[in-house]
Amino acid sequence: MKKILYYGLCLSGLLAMTSCGDFLETSTPSETDANFVFSNSETSRAALDGAYESWRAAANSQVFGAGLFYAADLAGSDIERHPENFSNQPGRHWPECFYQNGTYAGSYGLLSYQKETGAYSNLYEIISKANQVIKYVSAIDNFDQILAAKVPSTQGQIYGEAIALKAVAYRELIKNYGDVPYLSGKETDNSGLCGRDSIYDIILEELQAVAPNMYRVGSIPGVTGKNYMSRTFVEGLIGRMALEAGGYQTRRGDIKRVDGKGNALTFENIGTENNGATYGRRSDWQTYYQLAKTYFKAVIDNPGTATLVTKDPRSAGNGRTFGNPYQYFFEQMHQGDEFFADESIYEYVMTQASHSNERPYSNGRPSTGGNNNYPCKAYGQCRINPAFYYGMFDPADLRRDVSCVVTGSAGATGTETILPFKPGSQAKGGGISLNKWDENRQKTPYVTKQRQSGINGPYMRMAEMYLGYAEACAALGDAAEAKAYLTIIRDRAFGGTGKGNVDAFIAKEGSLLEAIIDERGFEYAGEGDRRWTLIRTGLVGKKIMAMKELTKKMIDGLEKDGYYQFENGNVISNYLWTKMVDAKSLKGHRLTAQCMDESDPILFPGWRGVNDDWSQFGLDYKGNTLTNLAIKGLFTPLTADEIAALEADGYKKTDWAIDIVNNRDEYDKYLFYDYDGQKAPIYLWPFTPNICANGGFTNGYGFKSAE
């Protein structure tokens, strides 16, 4: 993963921010310095890399890997949840659950999770740096001709990347805070709040203007890899932001609602008001869905070097089988620095041993290791709702075992351990976890220190283009086209043409559009995409209330019978039977791949185990070759005779769903605590006291404006 170079070249003066309290203002470089830096593409690129470095740090630590994303997006949907007791981390859990249907908003401490120098100021730092690049590139002698030509050029590319960085920062600000100040870098800027709808309009117009002047991913001159924002990325970003601009959001009632040209807007609201805020979408939403449709299709038709992998290129070997193209994407992300996945359109770079890294520490498979362990500690913030894992994931879906895992790592011994449902973190508790990133799976894992794995942040990939296009088509009434692109994604997930049973899936979901949204849930399970997708599509109330009901039925059944059977045939039981085994001698490997054979307790469920040989990285096994966990009874209840035979073979009774029963409030009561599915969801974060004071505005949505 190529490390971005932030050259000296007087950038400390040109692009540096002022003091934290003045983060909305930019420094003023001399014209001589500016002309020097932006006189050629090499020095212009160096200047832009400063903005990229700020984005990388903010993305990883604030809005995609950790920070606000860690607190709410990763754990705050119908399918994803947090690992610890609700009372242990109230600063995260109140925002996650919509502030107890909005009633807790006024009691929430404005600094209980965020910092004054956190996501908000970090994102405006990116905007400030991007605005500087935009200003000085646009001032070069032939810039008007470059832009008017509508063909790729080196300076047009750099200008477009700066526009894209600014757009990404505003997208994350709006997603997390709603209405925010809009700063264009001009003297007329002010720090007051600007309605998000006009910001969307301005940003979308700018992105459309620069796209033709940019190169597609894989063809940017002087750039290798997918760690720079290409025309492919910009077109995908237009699609992404157009769906959001035309989608449902909760808006406070004291902000003037106008479009990018100052015209008054009307809205289609659903549900009821909450703390002076309403939940709705623009009446002209179809314009934005049409825009999304156009640009998603542009990426699909001309994706550069990004590709949707529909056939697994890996060959079976060393006892492993594959045949899972979805799995292949995540396997590629573990290959090491300088490597980018085929399906990626843009990844922000994380250099091993240099960057604090949230994959897999927060966004991956848990480990009880510390530093110098095998693997190092991984907290495992994103856990999977057990009713989703058992009741919603089709047993034949190849994505299930890639997305979700029931075991973690005992890092001190390099062995596998069950993830108990009792509240906790690492591999000590928290239940079923996200499985897509795991240091056991890295080609060269880093065992010296936690949070330095070097696994990139996959900010945009091809699957989103297909599902976004299908969603826009379905919403606009183009059912045939929507179904065709849903089928591509679903058939890939079930192993080939026709295996996705798309017609049956649509019938089960009740509509083509809802089928596409839930398909996106399966495709991005555990990645923190679901929460925002449900909010912007207006499905958040329906889906959360359905999951609350299903979870209650599950726990009632577990309390009454010791097990619960879901409609798809899966059974969750209070107890499992497990046994430590020598997988290396029995199977030829410790790290497992694809397995759909439920009768094989070592390989099923697939894509788990541990690194094939931690000794090459320093672990002394001390003769312990029993490294993998064999599991029986995970989806099918065991008879008394089966249990007796297993125990005679060395299997031990292991607590499983009984921990859900014994911690019912954590899985039932606090699952979107008191949310009724009707009031406007208060999903936003409040501005901190200094932001309010320095900006001259107040919080909405029921939040205080000062501590």
C-alpha cells in the first residue's frame, strides 16, 4: 500500500492550518511560493498529497475506520451491534440507539465521546487544504482552456482530485452533523450553518464539471495503485452523493431549506416530528436518482482497472478449496503494502508499522492478544446481531462466513477460541463478529504492535456501483434493468448463474427496491454501510422494528425450549459442543478457506482457523499442536445420543446462546432502546461547545449547545 509522500517544498507554510481554535481559517501563502508549487504537475501533486495525508488520518481515526464510524456506524444498525454492556460505553451507545428515541438528546454530554479537535475540525482541515490546491491550480495561465477541453490532463486530474477530496469531507460532515458551514476558500465565506441541500447541489455540480478532465483508475500518469481519486472514483462519488442528496434525512426545523441556487425546497416527510426535526426527502428526489443512475452506469461501463470479480481465480491447494469470488476480494486486501484489490476503485493507504490502523483492530476478527502476540490484540467493535446471522443470512450464501465469524484468536498461543455472547471485547465476549479482516490471514502479519496491520481502507468498490445502479433503476421504475444488476450481485454470492433465486428473493422481500437494499446489507454486512443506507432510503424504522421483533422471538424461544428455529431452517441453541484439534495434521492447514459441508466440524463454518504457522513470526508452540476449534451444533440441534458420542470423543459442552438469555437486556431492551420506528430518527452527532461558540450557531435535534 503505497505510502503517500508529503514533500517539504514550502508546504508547511502553504497548506498548514492555524491554531485549533481557528480551524475554519486558512493561512495565506505568498504568490511567489504558490506559483512555484503549482507551476508543474510534480510539485502540484506534492501539494495535493498534504490534503491526502489529512484525509487518510481523518478517515482512519475519525469517520471510516474509528471515531464516529466506530461508535455508531459499525455497531448501530439492525444487523450490527456493539460488544460490551450498554452501561460501559454510554458515550457511544446513546448515539448508536438514536438517543433513546430522541428523549436522551438533551441529556447527552457534548464531549462524552467527541473531542473539540476531532472529526469536525479534521474534516475542515481537509477542506482548507483542498481549497488551497483548487485556488492555485485554477490560477495557472491556461487553466480555463484545460477545463474547457473536457479531456484528461495532468493539471485537470490534480484539480479534480482536490475537488473530490473536498466533496468527500463535506459528504462525511453532512452524514454525521447534518447542516454545516460551507467554506469555498473565498473571502466571502463565513462560519454560519448552511443547509445541506444547497451544499449537495454545489458539490455535485463541481464533481460533474471536473470528471471529464480526470483519468480513470489505473491510468493516472505517474501514479500506480488505487490510492488516488480517479475519474472512476469521482463518477462513483457522484452516484453515491446523489442517492444521499435525494434520500431521506432528518432535518432540524430552524434552517432555511434552499437548493444550490437559493430556491425554496419542499419535502416529502414520513413519520412524526422529533425534537423540532422532521424526517423526509426532497420533493425533486427523482432528479438525483436519475443523476445517480447515469453515473453509476458510467462506472460500470468504463471502470478502468477496477473489476467486479465473478469467478474465483484461486486454485485449490494444500487441502483448501475456494470457489468464492466474494471471499477473494477480502483475501486480496491481506496481501501487503503496495497491493490493491481488483474490485477496489479507491483505497486509502495504511502502511504497516507506520500508521495506526483500524483493520482488523476495530473492523475485523477479534483477538485476545496484546502486543507481541499471534495475532496482536483486536478489540472487535463490530459484532453481528445473532438474529441476522441465523435468521436472515441464507445458509447457501457464500458471503455469510466471509462476513461473520463465531471464533476469534487466543493471541498468546496462536489458537482459535469461541466468541462467547456474554458482553465483552476482544475474543473474551461480544458474540459473533465481523470476519472480513483478520491478521491471521495476512501474507506478512505484523506481530510487534497492535493497530499497525497495514491493511488499507476500502472506501469504494465495484459492488456498490452495481447495487447503487440497481437501486436507482428500481426507484425510477426501470424494473428490468434493476433486476438484471441485482441478479449479477446475487448470483455471484450463491455460486453462479441462476443460483441466486432472485424472483423468490424479491417475492420474500415484498418489492424489488427493498430486495436491492437488503442485498446491499448482505454484501456489506459488518462494514458499517447498513445504518446510513437504511436512513437515506426511509427503511430505518421498518427494518429496526422487524429486527427487534425477531430478536424477541428468538430469546423467548431460547428461554422456553433451549433453542429457536428460524424460517430459513437454522437453529440457534443454548449450548454447543467444541473440541481443540490439530488441523495441520488432519487437514494440511490451520487457516481455513471455503466450506459448505456442515458435517465437517473443523472446516465449517468456513474462513476461520488461525495462521498456518505462527512460529515463522516468533511463536513458540511449546508442543501444542491443538490450534483449531471443531464445532458441533452450531445450526442444528443435537440429540442426546449425538451428544453422548461427541463427549466420548473429547468434545465439551460450551455456553452459546444461553449467554444471550442471561444478558437479555443487552440484546433486546438496548437494541435501539425505546425507538418506536415512527419519530424522526436522531442519528446525528451534536456540535461541541467550542464549535457552537466559534461558529456563532446552536445545536438542533434537542441537543444542548454548551456543557
